[in-house]
Amino acid sequence: MTFLDRALPTAVILGGLVAGALGFGAASAVAQPAPPPPPPGPAEFPPNPPGEPVPNWAPRKPAEVWNGEPVVWTSMWGGRWGVWKHGSFITLSSNPVTNGG
């Protein structure tokens, strides 16, 4: 083996170690600032719509509040008592016309 056959791999390894120690080729780790807070505005969910007028044939109201929300009447699905929660209506009574779902 010649001197060049042994010296070249040694020089490459030594050069890699020196470059790594000096930080060449390494990406600098810079922390990104936190995003600004969202501007004040409407809530995440739209406000709960008010209840509709209660017809005289409606069954009695099951409760005044449920899970912190007021119980209201809606004419959806033939008429029901329920609550609005996060933009969805949760029924608390059955359909008084068909006495079922």
C-alpha cells in the first residue's frame, strides 16, 4: 500500500471531524416566535337561536334548563322540546304528533 492509499481516507475523516466541530453544514436552530393571539371577535360557535313560540297542543316542558342551556321549543321534526348546544339541537322529547322519533 502506498502512502496515498492510507493518507487520503484519514484526511477525509479528519476533515469531516474538523468541519463538524466548527459547525459547517449544520443548520442553525432558531426558535420561531409564537403566533399572535387571535383578534377579539365572535365566539367559536354562533349564538344559540331563541326558541319558537310554543303551540297550545305541545306537551309540557320537561325542564327549564339542561346542561346549562335553556330548554326551548322547535318546530323541527314535527315539534320538540330541546336545547341548542354548539349550533346543534339536542332533542329532549319525542314528536307529539306521532308520539315517537
